[in-house]
Amino acid sequence: MSLVDFIEKLQKKPHQMKAQIMWLSVTACMIVLVGFWVWSLSGLGQGTSGLQAQDKGLQDLGQLKEEIPSLWQSLSSGLGSVLDSAKELINNQASSTPAVPQESQLPAQKLPME
């Protein structure tokens, strides 16, 4: 039986039966996911290899904490330079745009009459 045949048979079933099949499949998937999660957690706490992996993770975290201030400084200086260049661009555009005459200064034009 192919997947397409199974889907066609499922579509022909009443709504109540489709809802039951959906909840059963959701429950089965969640059991598999929770089982995998518990299995992976139990492997972390066993032996010294789990402790060594945790210690290495903590060392990496400590190194990351030391690097964050320099990262923050470089991001703030980069953002500052972007803002400065945007201000310069806005000022240059404002000074280089020609003045548009107001409507009161334009001569009145009339449409031709036929």
C-alpha cells in the first residue's frame, strides 16, 4: 500500500475517526521524542566523560564572557560609524536639493477651451 492510497482512504473516513487517528499519531510521536530526550539526558550524567564535557562547556562559557565586552565595543563603534555616515548623507542631500518654487510664485495656467 502506497502513501497516496493510505491518504485517500483516510480522507474518506468520518471526521471522528480522522481526529482519533491524528491524536494517536501525535501521541506516538511525542512518546518517541520524549524517550529520545530522556535517553540523551541519561547519557550526560554517566561517568567522568560527562563531567569532562561539562567542564569544557563551562570553560568555553567563561571564555565567551571574557570576549563579550570587546564584541560589544566593536558592534557599538560599527553602529556609530553607520549612523554618522547616514547623518552625512542626509545633510548632503538636504543641501544639494534645489529649492522648489511655491505655488504662489508659479504663473496660473489655464486649460484650452474648445
